[in-house]
Amino acid sequence: MATAHTIDPTQVLTLDEPLTLDSGQTLPLVEIAYETHGCLNAAKDNAILICHALTGDHHVVSDHPLTGKPGWWVRMVGPGKPIDTDRYFIICANVIGSCMGSTGPASLAPDGEPWAMRFPVITIRDMVRGHVALLDSLGIDTLHAVVGGSMGGMQTLSLAANFPERARAVLVLASTARHSAQNIGFHELGRQAIMADNSWREGDYYGFEDSPEKGLAVARMAAHITYLSEEGLTKKFGRRLQDRSEKTFGFDADFQIESYLRYQGISFSNRFDANSYLYITRAMDYFDLAEEHGGRLANAFRRSRARFCLVSFDTDWLYPTSASRNVVQALNAAGKPVSFVELSAPYGHDSFLLDVPALDRVVAGFLG
């Protein structure tokens, strides 16, 4: 039986002007890959910007061109779904620094060679600057809403703080206003795994037959553990052996969880660029919305006219409920309308991507 696949709807915007970054450097020749779904109305006031997470991309609904897998949020976005494409014009852009069409370390620099580690270090706010440039090109002054989970949630908060006139509603899922020492530590583990791979070549591996796939796979394995919960891992894998009845007394993947993590690492290294992983994790580590606004988080939201909704999950230990409560308290201090809910789900941090019916109801209700 034939399988239907969505044609890749990727569009690419080339910015007219260089992009000035938080580092003080300027990024020339900026391209932003994005996709849209639904129809923009005449008033251009029904647009929703969806911001993706660290390992995500703009293929929020369409099939991934490399893996063939459905879009990463196809359960949430579409006709009649919580983010309803019959009502809203959906925009999802690949962040700068990534490797799925937007300008990043693998892109060509003005000299015609890949940027590699010459690419300037970027921040979450720089990513949002790219999003705002895209909105300007589409003629959209104010979004109906901006929505994001994990790193996508950081982008939504940054947009609300730094471009307060650009969104009427802000929906933040399983996210935080700053990266903790533990978060930074896990990212550093991943970066060191990549840089310790002999094939990394100080970042100049483009054009060679081999790339730092092993290091990137280990980075992905370490990170993937943080996206899950002990409850979920125990239920799904426990201490069950993988395709065998006895332990091998060696270092093969005896346990199902070992085999699963190795698969996750290998499949990720086949679709993602190692240098992009370095740059994006560094951007997340630098993220501290209070630091950007005089050391007080409430100051970040003083000028916002949006209403906010924050959602956390009880098994998420990467960005726990306390991180969302910290943002809610800051919004309250700033006198902004905010709702908050902690949902129960066994999936850990990844709960915002998985089948949690209560989240569907929250999203649909908030977007109204």
C-alpha cells in the first residue's frame, strides 16, 4: 500500500540587511527557512508563530525531508486540532545557527567556504531577531500568539520581553527564563563529547568523508536522558534485556535502554550538524532573561501587553515546575495577565510533544 507524504513546503527568506548580534558581531547573508500553514486573513491578525526546540526545526507539520517522519507537532497543529489551521495562519521558522535551511555553521561564509567555527556565537534573542525579520517580511505587525516548548519557550519569552508589541498572547510550555547550572553542565558534557571526536577537526570537518558523528551521538544520548523521566524509563524499559535471555558479560547493549539510547544517538547524528549543536546549546546556556533586564525578571515584562499562559509537567526535571512558577511570579509582579497549570504526565520533559490530552485542552482554550 502506498504511503502519502506531505510535499516539503519550506520557504527561504534572505534578509535585506545583515543581522546585528548580541555579541556585537554582524552576520551577513542571512537566510531563514520556514514553513506556513493555513491562511493569513485580510487584517493579518490571525498569525501564530511556533518556535521549535533545540533539536527541532521548521517542519512542524510537514514530513521531515531527511527522515521522512511526520512533523514534530503534527498531533497539535492542523485542521480542527488545538492549533487550528482552519482558523490560524501558522508560521514556524528554523532558528539561525541551525542546520535545516537557516544560516548556521555549515552555511557558506562570504568567502565561499563553510563558516564552521568562524560562525559568531548567537543568543536566544538573536534567534528571535531572525523571527521578527521574518514577520516583517510577511507584513505581520502583531501575532495572535507565539507558542513554544523548551528552547521554543525561551524564544517566546524573549519575544514577549524584547518585542512586546509583536504578540497578543504568549504560550510557554515546559521552559524556563534562564538556564540552571545543571542544564549548562549537561550541555557542556555534550559539547565536550563532540569536540573530543577526532573527526571534529576543530570544527572544520565539512568536505571530509567522516564527521564527528560518534561525538554527536553521545551528546544526543546524554541529552535524551534529561528529556525523559525515571517513571517513564522504568515503565518502558525497566531492566529488561535487549534481544537476549542472558547477560553477555561484555559491553554490548545488553539492556533495552542501552539499545534505545544508541539508536537515538545514531539517528540524530544522521540528521543534525555537530557544530550547530555546539552553537545552539551555547545560546541556551547564555539565556538569562532577568540578566538582560537589569537583574530583575519582572522588568523583562513591564512593556508587554500580552496575556500569558505557562504549562509545566510534574515529571519534568530538566525544566521543573519551579522554573515556570518563577516566571509566573515575575509576571504577577509586573501586573500582567497570566494563567498557569502543572499537568501530570509520565513522559518527563518531552511531555509537551507527546499524547497528553489535558495539554490539548489547555492550548485550545488559551488560544481561543
